[in-house]
Amino acid sequence: MIKVKPSLKTVLKRLRLSGIMPILPERAAYARKTSLSELDFFELVLQDEIDRRDQKNLMNRLFRAGFEEEQTLENFDWDAPVTFDRDGVRDLFSLGFIERCEDAILMGPVGVGKTFLASALGHCACRAGHNVLFLRNDRMLKMIHQSRADNSTEKVVCSLLAPDLLIIDDFGLRRLNSQQSSDFYEIIIERHRRSSTIVTSNRTIEEWIPLFDDPMLAQSALDRLAHNAYQIVIEGESYRRMQRPEGKNRESDPPKRRRS
């Protein structure tokens, strides 16, 4: 096994290239075996470092995104008994909507895969180098509410406006009070045309306005979000129930209502 000299380790550390050290002996042995030129060997080692940094940055983006589960398009069951605009969903996964600062709304009953697809879109965006934040709607509003107690509202709001893609999950489970209506409105307005937002909801858009304390705020938010967004309606059996191991063997069991 080829050993890395202490002097080389010192140089690599000063250049912030210490990540190369664990694989350097292996790469040197490979270069000798395959008679790589000095420049080809140098390029190979630098590409290893680029790949390592890209993977580390991806892991950091996924961690900061706050996904509750790792859900990807590759793991989505396209044979599940649900119906939706599949071409429209595939178009979303091209991520052009993020480049254009457009939005998307995923609607449908409990358990049909809205959160799964939204998370998979977020995961895909992270892999493409975008900053993503995933939050349940109640959690987002609670964060803003609690921030007023320690005067950190500006910081919290900035954290919601900064991501290239904000995913607001489970909007519409409860009616919003006056402050929550205002907070949701401000986030939607400030992000409009500047970055992308995905909202998942068990309710249709027509059911959204009564959820707001102020119908004017509701209409204004909808004019910017719902009326200028990709709208994907998912219908069918509970996707999550079918994912359970016992689901395939208990076809006769009545579906249980669970949160999406």
C-alpha cells in the first residue's frame, strides 16, 4: 500500500483538500497499475474531491430541507390505484417551474400520495442544487407565532422566504385565525414571482377562502398562488394504506382515515 507522506498531508490540509487523503493511496496504486499520466492522475484525484464535495453539499441540503421521510420519484408506485395528470407531474420533475419561479398545488383526499410527490419534488430539487424547506402548515404558522415572543420574527420570516422551493404540507386542516391568515398571506405574497412554493391540501381551492379570517386576504393570496400555479388533483384509494405490508393481504379491510 502506497503511503502518503506527512509533508503532503500538510499541503493538502493547507489547501483544504484533506478529503482526498483517504483515497489517495488507492488512486496512486490504480494510476501505477494502469500507467496513467501525471496529469490524468491529477485530474482523477481532483474529480474525486469534486464528487465528494457535491455529495456532502447534497446531504447538507437534504438535512436542512427537513423532510420527514426520504421519498423520491424512483420509489413512487406508479401502479398505485390513484389517478392524476401524470404528464403534468413529470413536467414538474423537470424543475423548470423552479427556474421560472412558479408554484404548484397538490390536492386530493387523505393518503393518496400528495406529501410523497411533494417531498420527492423537493428531493429532486436538492439533487439539482436548489435550497429547499419542507414544513407542515401548522408548524410553519406556529414558528412565526412563537417568534414574536423573542423578537425573532424577521429572522424566521427570512428563513421562509430564502429557499428556492418552500413546501407547505397539509394546508387547510383547520380554519386560520386572524393572525395566521395574515402570516400565511405575507409568506405567499413575498415569495410570489421570486421563488417557488408547493402547497399540498386535502381541500379543493374553492374550499380555501372560508378557511381565512379575512376573505380579502384569502382572495389576494389565491390570485397570486392558486390561479398561477400547476394544479395537480390526485384521486383514488389511500396510497399510504396500500404501502403497508399487510395492506396487500387485507383487501377486504375498510380504509382507515389518516393524515396525508
